[in-house]
Amino acid sequence: MEELKQKIEDVTNLDTLESVRVEIFGKKGILSAEFAKLKDVPPAEKKDFAKGLNDKKSALTEIFEAKKAELEKEAMNKQLESEKIDVTMYGYENKKGSLHPVMETMDKIIDYFATLNFSVETGPLVEDDFTNFEALNLPKNHPAREMQDTFFFKDGHLLRTHTSPVQIRTMLKQKPPIRMIAPGTVFRRDYDLTHTPMFHQVEGLVVGKKGEVSFANLKFILEDFLHYMFGDVDVRFRPSFFPFTEPSTEVDISCIFCEGEGCRVCSHTGWLEVLGSGVVDPNVFKAVGYEDVSGYAFGLGVERFAMLLHKIPDLRSLFEGDIRLLEQFR
Ligand code: DAH
């Protein structure tokens, strides 16, 4: 008995405990063998013999269970210790995404005009000739069409070359007065340091009663807008030509790289061209059936603004999806 007790006490792990259990309590174990002897015991002694054996069995069982509990607890503690998580350890950084600089710039532009109660209009990327050209005073075979290298479809549709057609769509579905901008994607057959076949523009249009909307209004709002975008820059209006406006003007800001001194970016002129604009040509109003109105319009390239704001030298890098560039705008 003592020997068996000791055997159990000496066990130091659960595997050994299991083999000790089989050895003592198993079907072919020590206790079973002792119980088997019962049949040879004289009847008068049977009772005591059996009681002695049963007492021995429950005493050993008790020791065994205690040992088992002890070893299980030990094993559990060992496991907990080895699987412990150090919550103070540095984890993997969850990288934060960010707006693409073009979208961020677009949002900034939209914010300015939305605050002034301009509506934000959209139109389809696949346009028809009337809306993209004709209604904007660009009749077929007009040489000014060459300014915009166009992707045509076989059926005469095209990928819009500017966001100006959204002017036409908006005027066709709404009555004046109109104060709108149209941000969106445009397409041209162009690819070099400053041109990509897909880029973004924001178009603006304000229409009121005849005499109500003037070039002076245009000048005021664009100057204010450019100061909002670029801070303390000089703004210059330069006569130009667009078929859809008369008079037309291109708008320059003093070069933000050399502050007007003259550098490579501004081709040593001290000025950067950032906008096209003008007073809406009467032919445009005629095309949409507007009478006795006046208005101004403007259009700008969002990539150009983003490049100037962030001093990005190559336009194409904006569309390469290189995470090393994008990470700089988080
Ligand atoms: N649509 C012109 C372009 O893509 C930009 C533009 C110039 C829009 C003058 C206008 C405008 O509304 O008045 O080059």
C-alpha cells in the first residue's frame, strides 16, 4: 500500500500519471488482480477482505485524484506562462490611407465654390458632338477643335475633352439664374511631362439676367478663389481666345516657385497660367435657348493645381499609383 502511494506521489507529469493509473487501477492492474483473489478467500473472511480492498482502493483513488489535480494545475500554469501575450509589445502598424492629391485638391476647390452656394453638377464621360463642341460654339470643322485632341467612337460619340459640356447639360435642364461648378474627369490624346490622356477639370458657370453678371464679377471671384488656393500671389488677366466666351481671358498667378523672379517652371516669365475664363458667348446661350441673360464661365485643370500646390514636377507621377509618392500626402 505504502509502496503504491509513493509510486503515485513520485509522479511528476501527466503522461507518467496515466501509465501509473493503468498499472494500479486498470482492468489488468494491481487492484484488479487483488480483487480477483476474493474468490479464493474463505467465506467467513470474504467480507473483511473486500472491505480492506475497497478502503485501499478509495485511499489510493483519493491520492491519485489529488495528484492529478496538482499536475493539471501545473501544466495549465506552464501553458499560460508560455502563451502569455505581452500587451505592451509594439504591434504591426496599421497604415492609414489618404486622399489622392488630385482628389484632395478637387475637394478644396469644391469647398470654395460650395461655400458660395454654387451647385455641384455632373455629366457623362461619353458625350455627343453637340454637347461637347457644337453647343459651345465649336461648329464642325472649326479650327479651334484642334485645341482638344479628341478620342472618338465609331458612332460619333466621344470621350469628353473638357467639363464645359456640363454647362450645356445644366442650362438645358434648368432655368436661369445658375451658379454651378462641374468637377470631373476628361480625356485627350496627349501624353508628356504635363499631359496625360485622362485628367480632371472643374468648370464654373454663373448666369443671371442680362446685365446682372459681368466680367467684373468674374474677375472678383477668380481673384478671391486664387488667393484662397495659393495664398498671397499676384493675379493677372491676360486676353485670350475660347470659342465659348467673348471676351476670353487666361488667368495667371505670380510664380509660386520664384515669386515672380523668373525660373524654369514659369519659363522665366514670373507667371503661371492656371485658368481659362470669360464672358459667355451669346452663341452658347442661343444653343440652349436662353434669352436676355448674361454670364461668365471658367475652367481649370485640377492636376495643374495639385502639382503647383505640392510642387510635383512630373504630372505622370500622379497616376502611377506609387505608394512612395502617395505616402507623402497622408
Ligand atoms: N474648356 C476649356 C478647356 O478645357 C477651359 C475653359 C476655358 C472653360 C474658358 C471655360 C472657359 O468655361 O470660359 O481648355
